[in-house]
Amino acid sequence: MKKFIIGGLLMSPVMAFAQTPLENTVNAVQNIIDLLIPLLLALAVLLFFWGLVKYIANASDEAAKESGKTLMSWGMIAIFVMVAFWGIIGYVQESTGLSGSVTVVNAPATGNLVPS
């Protein structure tokens, strides 16, 4: 039991300093996600318009028209799902008072500690 207590006391400074790399990792992942969301939405819109072009360009070929309809359908579904999740997450953030950034509050000043 003594080994666990001593090991815990020795590891506590290490664990305190371990927050910075974790925060850096979380921020890096958040930055990647912030870049991916608009990219995925743009790809869904591009997929829809590619299906529309295939549908219009191949008006005489039924198989190609069906392929265009399928692409348009999947594009609309992807756009709907992404925008719906975006709206739901925004609603939950607003209703719970959460925000995407962390506010750091400074400790209040105590004034002059040396008596005059």
C-alpha cells in the first residue's frame, strides 16, 4: 500500500503538467474538425449538382438518368443530415448556455498586502 501512496505523490506533478499536451491535442483535433465540416458540406452540394448535371445531360438514357437521381438523392440526404446536426447542436448550445470557447477568469486582486 505504501508503494501506491508514494507513487501517487511522485506522479501528481507529472499528471498536473500532462494537461498541456492534452489541451494541445484537443485543440488540434478541433481545428481539423472545423476545417472538415465545411469541406464535407461543400462535397455534399457538389455531389447533388453532379447528379443534376448527369440527370440533365443524359435525358435520353434511362440508366444514366437513374444514376443522376441517385446522386441527387444522396446529396440531398447528406446536406439535410449535416445541416440538421448543425442546427441541433446550435440549439443545445444556446439552450444550455454552452459556447465553443473557454473563458478564463483572473483571480480577484487582493490589494496591497503590506500594511502601510
